[in-house]
Amino acid sequence: MSATITIETFDHTGSFKAYVAEPAGTPRAAIVVIQEIFGVNAGMRRRCDLWGEAGYLAIAPDLFWRLEPGVELDPDIPDQFQRALGLMGKFDQDKGVADIEATIRAARAKLGEGGKVGAVGYCLGGRLAFMTAARTDVDASVGYYGVGIDGLLGEKHAIAHPVLLHVPQEDHFVDKAAQQRMHAGLDDHAKVRLFDYPGLDHGFATEFGKRRDDAGATLADQRTAEFFAANLG
């Protein structure tokens, strides 16, 4: 079952919408699904639906609400892709993480005492998932092809709960040098694990569109499911 809910910001200056997919029975845990630069589009909603089918309460907050509430873009349409890049350039990532934390709180309230919450993000969301792991009490985080994580390594010491990162080796937004810095900075971190995907590019695990690689997406999603099962229950 899916619905749209409203979540208030921590500073009580506004509120934003979030897409919610609920399981048929009692949720085993909750997962915050963090959008790409294309908004909470059909692909992000499908991600939530799949987690709901797997028994989780899944919530995808509209992180671009301060810029353009409800925006949905298709990365395969060139002008929409450029529009998404423009939105990303104006997006305040610190406020985005605060909105993710508000979503985590909303998820915990829905679950009740002792309920665990994970986060999974893609592209911009992959970066935000790493920031969420360092800045909030989220119980487990997964980042798919997060951009600029090598520039966030100064926050790694704040990570207290498990993190999984999926790194396509031919990512045209994250070059080989950046990938090497990620490994050098995180391979010895007790809470972080990186998986490399030879031959794959940015966006390989998208639900829809030209970027998807079926074999790579299936492998990464299986690893994510196993990770959440082990760390959220």
C-alpha cells in the first residue's frame, strides 16, 4: 500500500511531502529511500514499492521541495537531465541531510519503540547516504554510485553504524583517482564496506531507463537486501 505523507522540518519553518510504501503486515524495519537528482520519480517510487513488498516500511522524502516541490524528471530526456543538474547546483545538502533526519524520526515514530531505520541513496542520494551515516543515528546506510564521497572522508570517524557503498569502476562522475581515495580512506574502516563493479557506469542500478545494467543491478540489489536483513532485521 502506498501513500503520501507530510513531514515537518526540525526548525518548524516548513514541511515536505514523502512517498510511503507500507508492507502487508508489521514492518520488519524502515528504509529511507534517498532520491537521485531527478526527484521522487517513478524509479524512486518503484524502489519504495519493492522494499514494501520485502516487508519494510519505505519512505522517499522530496528533498528538492525548497526548490521545486514534487519535481519528477527523466534522465533519458536531455533537457530534463540538464534541468536536474541545475537543481542539484542550487540544492543545500546540509538542509537535505536535516530533512533525511526528520524522515528517520518520522519512520521511527511509525515503527514504535525499538524499530530500526536504514537509508539507501542513489547518485546524489548515495552521497547523502554517506553524510547521513556520519551525521545521524541511522542504523545502516547504503550508497549507490555516490558522487564526491572522497571529499567527505573527514567525516568518516563519526560513522557508528554499518555502511555499504556500491562503486562502478567506469563511473564518469567519479574517476579512478577518486575511487582510489575512497578505498584508501575507507577500506580499513570497521563499519564500511565497498563493492566495486568492473565495466559499469553511473546509474547502473536504476529501475528504469537506458543506464540500467540488469546483471550489475541484480547483484548490487541482492547485496543491499542481505545487508539490510543483517543490520535491520
